[in-house]
Amino acid sequence: MSDTKEDDVFKQRLTPEAYAVLREKGTEAPFSGSLLGEKRSGMFRCAACGNQLFESSKKFDSGTGWPSFDEALPGAVEFIEDDSHGMHRTEVVCAQCESHLGHVFNDGPTPTGKRHCINSVCLQFEPENSSTQGEGKVD
Ligand SMILES: [Zn+2]
């Protein structure tokens, strides 16, 4: 998985912080993410590949310090059993580029019962009325 050409592309495209979380399964510090308080309507995309992941209507304030969603878009993410760090958790990865996004827990406050705990640095927010809807928009 390492030193592939694909990883080089991600390294160029992502900040070191984003790369460490998305591609090396890191975790950002709680309450550090720029999208934690994002309350506008729109779409949260994968920061690595632009895949649409979560609608803003699915976002809720979990109090954990990470953006939390009760449901992902159908087929947008995949779930992987994760037994690292002496815990049994379920990892959430992007279904398109397999980048690490966060974890999902079964203690959500909404009818889905799910709490997708996602690193802000793994997400790009696209406001609903944004006129720049260009695909693959990378700066
Ligand atoms: Zn992705």
C-alpha cells in the first residue's frame, strides 16, 4: 500500500495533516477541525478524491469534538472492522479511494442509531448554493 504512484498523488494533493489522517489512519485532535461548526446546507465530500459522502442534513452535534453524521450517502462509504488500540471499532473509509475517514458507533441519538465520527480534515464542504461545482476542483 505504500510508495505507490497513487500515494504520491495524494501526497501532492493533501496537506501533511490530511495525508496523515486519510492515508495513514491518523486522528485529528478533537475540536480542531474547521468543519466542526459548519451548519450551512450542502455536501461533505472526501478531501482525497471528491466523492460525495454526507449531506449536511445528516450532521449533528455529538459533543465529541469531531463532525458527526447519522447516515452516509448510499454506497459512499465502506465499513471495516478495526481491532487496533485494544478496542473493537468499525472504521469508515471512502468507498471510492479507500481513504480513512473515521469510525462509526452505535450510540447515535437519531432513529438510525448510528454516529459516524469523522475527521474534519478528511472532508471538504461544498455549500448548497456554491457556483463552483467543478469536478475535481483542486487548488
Ligand atoms: Zn475518497
